[in-house]
Amino acid sequence: MRDMVKVGLMGLGTVGGGVVELLAKNRVEIAQRAGEGIEIAMALVRDPAKARGLDGAIPRLTTDPEEILADKSIGIVVETMGGEEPALTYIKKALRRGKHVVTANKEVVSAHGQELFEAAMIHRCHLMFEGSVGGGIPIIMPLKRCLAANDIDEVSAVINGTTNYILTEMTAKGKDFAEVLREAQARGYAEADPSADVDGLDAARKLAILASIAFNTRVTPSHVSTEGIRAVSSADPRYAAELGCVIKLVATARQDDGAVRVAVAPVLLPKDHPLAAVNGPDNAVLVRGRPVGRVVFSGPGAGRGATASAVVGDIMEIVRQRTRPDKSQCTCFTTKEVLAGSGRPSPFYVRLRLPDGHGALDRATAAFAARGVSLASASRKSADGSGYEFVLVTRSAAEDAVRAAAAEGASNGAGWAVLNVLRMEDGDGAA
């Protein structure tokens, strides 16, 4: 073996600490598989005096990023800080100085991937980001390499562990969203400010990365129609179960007449759907392509060990390939129109509160029929002093027509309340 490859680590929190531990624990095996030894030469931290339980694993800690960026002996910079800035600035500086970069930062990669790949190409560097989507699930490299000969039709994924944990608990225990969110925060599955997770923003960032690779065109989070899970109440999983379904926050990208459609939203999946059995904080990604057919990747979607596994895998790949930088690593070879929303007709689950019984239901049915939406079923679920709760299941229809019909009574004084509207998929993910 040649001399050790030196790594500069920017950020020594949960993921950064996991990277250090994994490199130390599997040092011999990693060196054998990568072809050279790998060591963390320096780490950027806020407080060098903080106890981290990593004594002796890192020769030097610094509070000055320039010490890592200017050190010519450091060939690889690993960014595990998270957030857009200053991580973006540090990554760009590292690439411009000829250093290979590994990051797990979906916020940076999803929004700024194009300029980063351009910098990597100009300066003949690798930019690796397997840990940015799916934690420990290998999905970036399989899409870029193993499935590259396929025409990808669709990528659907459960890629936010926080929302999947919340929906799993709501389904299993009949609890409401707010209660399960508090429990998720107490267990460390949700941040103190959970907005990025429960409002679908995290999933949209990850979907933008997957869609860019799968369809070879630039997709950013701003393209993605994004709906979170705040409107899902304890009643919805219960009624979904009666229909043989579960509710998941699903991120979907698919080709549609030469364009790419991207959406994140809670969806009713039949229990035999490949993504329906992904529970707790786990993630899964379903890829449909030709000729491969359907492929599913699943596993832990976040956490110290899972993300560190992906980051160290990227470091090892760079060590193997660093003498011949891959100029084709950016796979956005084309420019396609990118459209928000699923765009395709499908059945919908509609939960309404109506002011009275059969008369109001007749009027609701007529409102849907007037917009070309027919109902497969209508069930009265409960009644109290404020009215009657109904669940309607439509036949396949355009989403705009369904939402307009559902909202009609709420806007014309008929006394309707629209409690939820959720798309439904069929059993193989091809609704």
C-alpha cells in the first residue's frame, strides 16, 4: 500500500463522529478494500474542548476552516456540518483548491448541485454525496452506474424517517399527529422545529437529487409540489385501514410525455404496495425502469451509523478512483421540462364534514359529478352536533377536479368542511 490518504473533516457532530468511529473500527479492512489507508488528519469544530469520546482518533482539531482548505497534504474534504451555509462556501473552496469532496448535505446538493459539479469538473475533482439521500441505503451510485443502461420511468420513495415514524405510530396506536410528534421529538426522531420534515421539505430536497440523476435533467426543490402530513388526523389512518391501505409520505418523480413530474404528498398505499411495509424511521426507494422492471432499495434512512456508512463508502470510492477523476459524474445531460404535481388521474380519498345526512351527501355527489368525477364509494363515519363525517372514494380522476369539487361546498355557503384529500395508488406503484 502507498502512504495514507489524509482526510479533512468539517463537522464533528452525529454523522462526523460516526465517520471517525467507522474509519477507526474497520481501519484494516477499509485499507484493503480501498487500496490505501485512510486517516482523518484534522477536523473542524466549534469547540475543541468539548468531550466527544473520540480521544486519539483525530490528530488535530481546529476552529478555522482555512487550516483544512490550505493544507496540501489533505486530499479529501468531508463535509458533515449540514445546512446551506457555511457548508456551501467550504465545499466550493475545497473543489477550487483541487480537493475531492464527500458530503451528506441534501440541502446543498439539491439546490446547488449544478455549480458544484461544474467546479468539480473544472478542477478535476470528485464530488460524492451518497449519504444525502436514504442514509445507509445505497441509491445514488446504483442510479448513476448500476441502472444507467435503463430507461427510468419512475422513482417513488419514502425518504423521510421522521414522517414515516409519525405515520407508523398514528396507524398502529390510533394517536393524533400532535401527540406522536411530541413523542418523536422526545426520542430524537424529530427536531425541536420539525417543519422541514413534517411539511415535506426534506423529502422534496432528496427527491430533487434522485430525479436529477434518474432523468438526467436538473431538478431543484423549487420544482417539487410539496405537501406535508400536518393535515393527517388519527381518523385518516383508521379509515385508510378499512380500505385496505396505509398512509405514507411519498416522494414521486416520473416521466410524463418528455417532461418530468415531481411531487411529495401523503398518499394512501394498498397494503401490498412495496412501500407500504416500510415502517418506523426506515426509508425505501422504488425504481421502475426498462428493461430492469421494478427494483426496491430499503433500510435505515438516517442516523449516525447509517449515514456514516454511506460517507465512508464515498471516501473509499474516491481513494480507488482519485488518480482518474470521473468527468461524467454529473448526469444531467439533458434539459427537460419539470412540472409540479403527479399530473396523472388516480382514485382519491376525500374526507368531508357535511351539515346533514343523505341530502347533503346527494348534493356532494352531484358536485363531484358536475366536474366529471364519479364516486366508487361513500361511507358515513360519524355524527355529532356539528354534522356528519363522510369518506368518499373517487374513481380515477384528475386531482384538480377532485379538489375543486370537494371545496365547492366550503366556498358556496353549503356548510361543507374539507377535512382531507389524499391520492390513492394501486398495488405495484404504477397508479
